[in-house]
Amino acid sequence: MAMKALWSRLGRVRILGATLIGAAVIFVSGIVFWGGFNTAMEATNQMEFCVSCHEMRDNVYAEYKKTIHYENRTGVRATCPDCHVPKDWIHKVQRKIQASNEVLHWLLGSVDTPEKFDAKRLELAKHEWARFKANNSLECRNCHSFDGMSADKQKPRARKQHEMAKADGMTCIDCHKGIAHKPVHHLLEEEENAPKVSSAAPAAPTPAAPKPAEAKAPDVKTAAILPAAVVAQAAAPAAQPTPAPAPAPAAAPAPTPAPAVPAQAAAAPAGDLPAVDWSAVPERVVTLFYPGQTSYEWIQTGTDHGGARAYKKGEECIGCHEGEQADMGKKMVTGQKAETTPIPGKPAFIPLTVQAAHDGTNLIMRFRWPAGPHTPAPFVEGGMMDPQNPVKLALILDQGLVEDAGRSGCWSTCHHDARSMPDTPAGQEVTKYLPQTRSAISLKESPRGGWDKRKPADELAELLKQGVFLDLIRWKSGSNAVEDGYVSAERVMEGGQGATGIGTLADGTWTLTLVRKLVSDKPGDISIEPGKLYTIGFAIHDDHTNARFHHVSVNYKLALDNAEAQINAVKK
């Protein structure tokens, strides 16, 4: 009786209109439902579920397995839901609701073949990028954060990009599209992927020159690419020189040979060079790398160059890329990036040892670099583009008046429509030119460049008079001659005061000494004065090459008796 009375009393108790027993049933049912709902939802948050259909398994999953998010040295794996399903409840439910639309298209067979999937790949990616952008890359930030990064362990390029992104309020997906699946972000319009690019050549402030790094032999990564003998030569002192070898036998010219121009200075006997004790002159090893078809337009287009945003904000090429030139050269010389006609076996980079001195009247520079093997160009009969010259070395000087030269060096002269470049016009021999000599430069619209937007002759003459040019000196090994010209509206290989060069090849090492007067009144010449910094860049055409098939440096600073300059010409 007592138990029956208890149940009767409990049956009369009501909670929100329901009896206690009914409320208990509802409560237990809610727990069961909630647990079942969560269990079912979590079951869809497993890698196995994500790749259970062939659309995912045969496409994006296969691509993801090749990335660092799948396999790495630490054994930490970011699975599909780690990157595509937020962990907090509200965003997770929102994502599941969005996923119902994806299930609908799976039922409709919208992407049930590789061809259909590829046709919609960009659209699908844009939806996901937009979602990442809207939630501030929430899934990325479950593992990554600016505050948790060790900046001193990052490469200079990554460190600068992260500093800029943090300062500008950017989020992970702004830069890291296409890191886990087949990249398609290069198909985006520039405006979708980066700040708007002006059709005219942009100007930006030139940051102060970075402090010089200690000269050293190629690092481990660099050494891994060159033969051991070449690396040893790069670190060793110069051998006793012998005269340069005679020119190679004539062969068919390259498809786009350079216009014939007279040499400004002929070879001089060794006794004409100022005597310098080079053992007392500081050295700097400058890594010249193969640049492929990268151009002034290319470096400013985000879909081509990941550093375009930083560059247009005023960053220098050397600020991001010093120390990684060998890696960049390897990508391009093998045709992985920005090169459509690679030369098999061509070195990715050349370690160039540079020394500079002056005597109050002359600038004296010595260069040493290892001679590489012959790697015939397969697209030229005989394999030699310039049979008369096994090697050519050139340098440019800027006094701070050429747009972008202080940040990019020779890239301010190299354009997408120059000869042997992707947009070279038919029947034209377009050489180097400066952006300031054109009324407009097309950075992204094909054809890119501005060869046909040349300013009137009177304006060009005024620019030259104002000093808007790059001083250009080039030594040719076949004749030991030096050309002294400049780059303005075009490349001109004559007209300067002249220079003297003596180059030799001994024991597998080239040694070149160049001498030019510090002061000149000739058009296209830059006078080098104490207390000033000048941008300097170097290029070597090795193995009988011409045009863009050379190795180049990033931008450096030259000065007289200034330890802050990377190339410091000391008085001797």
C-alpha cells in the first residue's frame, strides 16, 4: 500500500505540465537522442567517413596524402575534419548544415567523375576559401597561431610574411590557399587573391640596406646541389691564373641572338691593373641563381609570386630571399616553375665570391666562381647560343633614381615582353628597359609589359639627363673585352667612359678583375662618391648562353669604406 501511495503521489507531481514520471521519460529520451545525435555527427567527423565515397577518395584525398598535413617528421596528422569542420558547437552545426548541400550534389552525381570534379574544382575551392575567410581561418588556428610561432626558426621570407600578415589583420587562408590539395588559386583573378594591381608601374619606398652578412662558403643545402669539387672550389682561394681559353668553334646562333654592338674597351695587359693585396680585402659570397622567366611583371602578380603583396608594400627581394637562392634556382632550372625550356643539367646557382677596393680614383673589383660543366642547350644547333664567349659577367649600378631598382635590382629592367620571354612580340628584338620610360606597364593583362608604350624622345632624353638609368658593365671572356653602357628606354652597350677587365680560368675557377674610374661625365655612367649607397646586381652567362639563360643576384648595396654595405669597397 505504501508503494502504491508513493507512486500515486509522484503521479500527481507535475513539472512544466508533465507528470514526474513523464518528465523522467522525456529526460531519459533526451539523453538518448542527444547522445545518439552527437554520436552520429561525430561519426561523420572521421577521416574514414570523409573518404568513403570515390569522389573524395580518388580526388582530394589522394592529393592530400602527398602533403605535410598527412605525413611529416613529427607524426602529427591533420585529418579532413581537423581542417574542414570547426570544433566549437555553433560553427560545427553551421558546417553540417552547409554539408547537406554537398550531400545533395553527391546524390545528383555533380562530381562523380574526375572530369566533373576538375570542372567544378575552382568553384568548390572558392566556397571553402570564403568560409575560411569568414571565420578567420578558425580550423587553422586550432593548431597554429602567430603568438606560438618561433620567428627566429623561420626563414626570412616566412618571418616577414607572418609579421606583415599579423600587422595587417590577415588570416591564414589569405596566403595559404592550395596547400593540401591540387592548387587552383592561380586561376583566380588578381583582385580575388590580392590587393588591386595598378596598370602603371608602382612606386614604393626603398627600405634601408640590411647589414652585411658574414661571407661564407655555400651552406649544406646549397652544397647538396653542386658537385663536391665545385663546392670546394667556391670556398678555396683563387689558383694561380692562366690566360683565358680561346673561343669555342663557331656553331649555330641561338634562336634570338643579341644585337651586335661594339665593345667599349678592349683587353688590357695585366700590368695596366692597379695593384691590390686581395688577401686584405673582405670577401662576400653572392649566390647567383637561375631566374627562368620571372620578370618585373611576374614578381608583382600574386598568382605568380607569393611575395607580391610584400614587395608592393616596400619589401626588398634580398629581405625575403637571401639564403634561399639555391632552392629557387633549382625549381626554375628544372622547369618546375617559371621555365618552359629548361636546359638539362644546367646548374641551379653559381657561388660568386666578390671583393671590392678603391684607390681614390678607380673602383677595382675581383670576382671568382667555379667553372661548370658543358650542358648543351637542346633548342640550339650545336648547343651554344654564344659560341664566341664561354662566359660573360655583367653588373648594374643604380644611384637611387630608378623605380624599384633599389628593391629588385635587375628585375626592374627585365620584362615579360623581352626577347626569349613569354610575351615577346613577333619580329621585335625587345631588350631591357626601365618602367619609367614607358607610359604604362601591363602587370597582368596579356601581353604583359610595355615595350610599345615608349614615352616621347624628349621625355626619354630628360630622364637620362636626370640620371634615371642603370649603369651597365659587361665583360666577355672570348675577347677579354669590357662593354660600358646603360639601361634606360632600352639596353645600350656603348657610350660610357670604358672599363678594363682581365679574366682567367685556372684549375676550374674563373677569376676576373674589373677596373673603372669612380668619377665619369659620360651619359649613362654613375659617379661613385663616398658616403652614398648604390644598388648593385650581378649576372653570369655561363656555358655560352645568351638572353635570359643566365644566373643573377638579388639586390645588394655598394659603398666606399662603409661597413654597412654588403659590398664594401675599401681603400687600398
